[in-house]
Amino acid sequence: MAEPLLQVRGLRKRFGGLVATDGIDLDVAAGETLAVIGPNGAGKTTLLAQLAGDLRPDAGTIRFAGADVTALPAAARSHRGLARSFQITSIFRDFSTLDNVALAVQAHAGHSFRFWRPAHAERALREPARAILEQVGLGARGEVPAGTLAHGEQRQLEIAMALATRPTLLLLDEPVAGMGLEESVRMVELLRGLRGRHTIVLVEHDMDAVFALADRISVVVYGRVIASGRPEAIRANPEVRRAYLGEEVSA
Amino acid sequence: MTPRRRAVSLLAALGALAAIPLVAALVNEPFYLDLFRRIMIFAIAAVSLDIILGYGGMVSLGHAAYLGIGAYAVAIPALHGIHSAWVQWPLAIVLSGLAGLVIGAISLRTSGVYFIMITLAFAQMLYYVGISIEPWGGDDGMRLTRKSQLGGPLDLADPHVFYYVVLALLAVLLLVGDRVIDARFGTVIRAVKSNERRLAAIGLSPFRYKLAAFALAGAVCGLAGALLTNQTEYLTPSYMHWTRSGDIMVMVILGGMGTLGGPVLGAAAFLLLENVLSAWTVHWQAILGPLLVLVVLYARGGLWSLLPGGARRG
């Protein structure tokens, strides 16, 4: 079998006495959507931060596209094709929506040591950025300061910025968190459109979204993967139901 | 502010400065020429600080270090009989840029209060080096016996020529700055201030760009230092004292961080206040202090934001 696109082995991260990830192994095949679920504080965001390069693991390795990226900083991983969206919206609030995405395009269109030509006059940056805003449903909101977008729109912008880096692997941290029903339905539609085109690791609490999108699910509890498998198998797994899913399934 | 309105306000400011010598002659106060030349020199320093402070969000409290390096880059060659501005000024720019590169490479690994303290520490270190080197005047500093020689008709000994040379340099700085902040580089620098983690996540390593901005700001401030020794015809290590860094920072905050015109206005307000108030009392900063508090509390965009059409960008 070919090496998976993302291969995580023995990933461990400790904050003082708290073990946030306790020897996590994950394999994500190219084109697949893996949902990582688990109760609050299970270490899902810490896992994602290590995959993205925001946090250095204490032990373990991360291989991506056949290379060991464990020691690479976030910016370098982005250039290998890894993109992340943040759980707590992280955008350039005082830039316009379009400027946010154009900057993400710029980051992957040669160096930025250019001092003369206005960036907003570079069609090679603006046009792809506009197309991506259309794709995520923010086409009409390009000129608005990003900080004034509604919460749901800011979440869409998160996705747009990730897409603008033309990633092979998307790391999405609770993309529907805090959204109303209608907004989250739209977001799930958007993400469904990305499946297959991108490999996705999705951390999510919203079970409707997870079961709508995931090819496979890994359940993380106390920093360990307690179960991995197809959604039906996870739904039926008694250990998972006890540890986590139980209440939500019956609710 | 739209790029066009920003350009118009900058041109208006430059036009007003260009008219000063005429006004000085009309009211027969040649001293104004001297005062406004000083204002423009500090405006260059303040604009350079604003590149990293206002646009990039890097709170450096050691910016006077480059002022000092620029001043020494004029005075030391002059001591050895080298008076050409074409040697002294590029030297000032290159040396202070290199100093910025070294200081930045170390201090940009920290952030917040640590960054403020480490930039302060570097400047104070250079200050103490300055006062300890006796051949270069030590604590007392040294006189500049001859102003930098530009050659041709550009004789800085003529106060009008010197005035317009400084004005031309300020104009070039503002017009280039106006391009740079909207170019790719400036966009990244503004993004650094806005959200560094996000910048890394989309694939731009903040450190390289911060360091480049830091070194560029140092280089520009070095030129201000070279002009300042010519202005005072004197070099003293006190150009590098941390209170001087504080003065430049006050100019930026007073005038308006994250604008190009703001630091120019701030330098003018600061030095005019100093000039007027210090005639009344040596404790003139007791008046400046509350004024700064008022600006910070009620006009966070600085004096520049109070001008018509001078609202902050974005």
C-alpha cells in the first residue's frame, strides 16, 4: 500500500502536568476526509496545531507527502501544501475581505520583497482571490473590512484563506462552531464541495456535519485515539458511545 | 484614507514646508528656517520609526541608536578629513541599516515587553560605547568643523540650500513610503501587526519581513542622524540616549501611528511645543505630558486624524 498523504506517529505534547496529545497515531489517505471528534479538552485543537506547525510536539513524527515535516515551521508547511483554519476566527480584521484572500494568494505567488507596485493592482493576486470568494459565497462582500463581517461570514473567510494557498491537505478546526442552523447547512454544503478535491482533516463537534462529511472518523479522548473507522462503525462502537457519543446520539 | 487622498494630504504638507523659508523671510525670522529644518530631520526619523511601530506593530524603544550611528558616520570621517556627503551619508545609511539587521535579528525573537526592553538595551549599550570612546569625543562629543559636502551649488552652509535638501529627502521618503505600504512588502508588514499567526498559517514567515522592515527603518533613521549632526554642527552620544528614542516615539504617537503624514505633524507639534513652552518654563514636558494623554485618550489616530480628510486608513 502506498504511503498515506499524512502519517502521524506517536505524537505527544504536554503542557506542564497536562498531557494534551498522548501518543497519537493517524493515517490520512490522499483524497480522504477524516473527522477527529472527542469531548472538550480531548486535545483535538492541540493535535491540529501540531499538524499545522504552530506547536512543536514533544515527541513523535509527522510525515506529509512523503517527507518528515515535524521540525518545519507553519509557513514552510503551508508551502508544502498544508493549510489550516482556526477554531477561533483568525483573520486580518482591518483588511478588506478581498485583501485577506489576496494576501493568502500573494504568499504563494513568489516573494513579497516588492516595494513599488501596489498589491491591489496585481491582477494575478486579485482575480484568484475574487474567484475563491465567489466559491465560498462571499463574492459580494469583498470590499467590506473583514472585521465587520458576520460570524458565519468570517468562518467562510477562514476557509477562503485556506483555499487561496492551494493546499492538498486542509486542516479545519470546528468550521461550523457557533453557527446558526442555516449558516452551518451552507458551510457543510461548501465543505462537501471540497471533499475529494482536497484531503481534509476535520475537527468538529457538530455530529450532523461530521456524519455528512467524514469518510472516516477518529475518536480522541484524553489525548489518545480510542477508535478509528467508518462512520457507521464509530456510531455503533460501544466504547465510543460510552465515552463520548452516547448522549449526543440519544439526544 | 484612500491612496489618492493620502497622497494629496502628503503633498499639501510638503507644500506647506516648502513655503516656510518664504514666510521666515517675510516676517524676518530666519530662526524659523533652522527650527523647521530640525522638524523635518526629526520627521524623517519619526517616519522611519512609524514604519515598524505604526505599520508593523513593533514597539521599538531604541530607535535613537540609528540617529547616533548616522551622526557618527558623518563626524568620524570628517575628523579624518573626509567631508563628502556622498561618502558620509551612504555610510550612515548602510551602517545603521546593518545595525538594525543585527539588533533586529536578536530582538525580533522576542515580543511584547521583552521586545521593548531589548531594543532599549541595545540603544543604551551603543550610548555607553559612545561616551566611552575618548578619541571620538567621549561624553562631551565633538564639533563638526565642516558640513557634509554635496558638491556643485549644493552648499549646506547656505541655510536655504540645506533646508531644501532636507525637504527633498523628506519628500522622497514620503513618496517612496506611500508606494511601499501598499506594495506587497507593505501589505505583509501591515498584516504582521494585524495577525502574525495567521500570516504564518498562509505561508509567509513573519520574521524575514519584520527583520527587513526593522533594518530599513534603521537605515532611514541613520540618514536623519547624518542630517542632524549637520544641523547642530555637533555630535554627542546623547543622540542615542533612550530619552531621545522616547521623544521620537512621542512624535509618532502624537502625530498618528500607521500614517505617513502623522509622524511629520507629530515632529512639528513636538518641536514647536518644545520651542514655545521652553521659553516659559524648563519644565515644558509637564505640559506636553497631559497633552499626549489627551491625544491618546480622545484622538487615537493622533493629530493627523483630526485634519480634514485625515482619517486613519482602514
